[in-house]
Amino acid sequence: TGELIYQGENVTMGYAKSCFDLQKGDENSGILRTGDLAKRDADGFYYITARIKRFLKLYGNRINLDEIEKLIRSAGYDCACAGTDDNLKIYVTEPDDKNRIVSYVAKLTGLNRTGISFVYLDKIPRNESGKVKYSALS
């Protein structure tokens, strides 16, 4: 798994914020850094697994927030994960399940429970297409 980088003639030259930007030319040199982490299968197909910016370090362990969300959702809970280094915040809609969720996550990942905190929400904020609006998490 690594960052998906695309190169080709159809990569945009960048975004113009003023008329002076139009004179700059191709600042990207035909290369697009997608910010997506992807893996390639034996047939040459790429599968996006996460976003680069959805990581944090919890007591020295690099944590993929998307993977933690998938674990929790596979156990039947609605959630969203965010946080800062040494503080994984799990946003949940079921306040009574905090202990079960933290035990489940700690057991499967080996993470230190003291670095995990919970925030109760009536519902996880989502956009029209159903994707979590992480910017709306408090």
C-alpha cells in the first residue's frame, strides 16, 4: 500500500486564483498526487484503501482512522473516528456501548485504552452522498 500517484497529459495544470496564475504554466509537471492510499492486485487493478491525512500516532503506533472505523462498523456500530496524536476520538451514536467498543478496538488492535476517548452524538454528520463530514465533528 502506498500513495496513488497519477501521471499523464490530462492532469490539470493547477488552479488559478488570479489572472497572474494563468501565466505560470504546468506547475504539477503532469503529476497528480491524489492523497489516496491504494494497493495494486495481481491483475494490475488499483484499490483505494484510505486517505493519507486520516492517520494519527497513538503512543507511537500509526493508526489508520478508516481502518478503525471499519472495525467498529463491522461490529454493528455507527461511528466516526478523528483525533490528534495520542488521542483517538471515537464519535458514537450509542452512549451505552462505549466500554464494549473500546474493549473490542483494544483487543483487535492492541491499542492502549487510555488514548481512546468517546464523544456521543445524536447522529453522525453526513453529506448528501452519505460520506462522513469530518469537518462537522466537534
